[in-house]
Amino acid sequence: MATELGTLLAEIHRLRIFIRDLQAEIERGPRVLKAHQTKLQKQEAGLKLAHDELKKLQVTFKEKELSTKTAYQQLARYETQLNEASEQKQMDALSHQIAHTKQTIATTEEESILLISEIEERQAKIPELDAALKKAQADFITYQAEGKDRLARLQADLKKSTGELTVEEKKLDPLIRPLYDRLVKAFSAECVVPLENSACSFCHTSVTQQFIHDITAGKFTVCPNCGRGLYIK
Ligand SMILES: [Zn+2]
């Protein structure tokens, strides 16, 4: 059966747990925000990289186009020279140059086709990446605003609960207050814990009937094992 002290300790315990959780939640806020920010920055960097790589491929494609054009011009010159050549040695050399240039053109054109398909593939992905980034940026702004509201709510709750705790603690008998303060210092939110099935609910050590009798009689007792204050709900 709960005593007056038991009811008071149960309320103190509840408030201390609530305050501990509020403080943890308040401390977690900036870390979560930072994680969101890092994720967003990575996404932004990823998109920039995609744009840069695309630009590079486009430059390479233009260069290939130019070198193909130059090779065709060179080929035309060789063919004219071949038509005008009369010496066999010169004709052989020109034929060799023509074959080589044709091979170069074929290779460059093949590479250009591959480049074009890669450029098209990458271009197709950009709008998707752009949209994903815009959404992530909007989500981040919303999260930031909500985070501010949430923090204000948590801080208001913390202030209220801390006030309530002070009121409850003032109800403690001044004779047990020094012991209680030591327990708070040592065990913070779990400075007092309920007795459950004749055992400390924190360390599960069973207590004697005499011990239970003392608690029931309204005595402030601590667990013989872990030293936390015990109460009966
Ligand atoms: Zn214990």
C-alpha cells in the first residue's frame, strides 16, 4: 500500500524521468539538424558533380567533332594529292596515310556515338536530381522551422516540470532531505525507484519483510544493493 511518502516519491520519480527525457530531446535537436544539413550538402555536392561531369563530356564531344572534321579535311587533301601523284613511292605513302586517317575517323566517330549516348543518359537524370535536391532543401527549411517550434515547446515543458519538481521536493521531510539530495547527486533521475514484487525495480535485489514493513510504515529506505531510494506505488 502506498504511503504519503511513497506517493510523493513516485511523483518525484515521474517528474525526474520526464525532465531527463526532455533534456535529452533538447540536446538531440541540434545533432539531428546537423545530420539533415550534412545530408543536404552531400546532395548539393552530388548534383554539382553531375553537372560538372556532364559539361566535361560535352567539351570532350565537341573536341571529337572538331578532330573528326579536321581528319576529313586532311583526308580530302590526301586524296587530291593521290590523284595528282605520279611516283609510285609517293602514291604508296599517300595510300598509307589515307588508310590511317580513315581508321582514325572511324575510331573517333565510334567514340562520339558512345559519348552522345552517355551524355543523353546523364542529361535525362539531371531533372530527377534537381527535383530531389529542391525537395530536400524544402524539407530542410520545414524541419528547421518545426525544430524551432519543437524546441520552444520542450523548453516550456522543461520549465514547467522543473517548477513542479521543486514544489514536490519541498514537501519532503527536512530530516530525509540530505539523504535525498545525496541520492539525486549520485543517481539523478533514478534516485528513487519503485519496489516491485518485493524487489528493487532497478537492480532486482529482493528485500526482507522487515524492509517492506519499514517502507510501509513511512520510513525512507534505500535499496541494500544499489543504494537507490525505494518507494511502494
Ligand atoms: Zn536496487
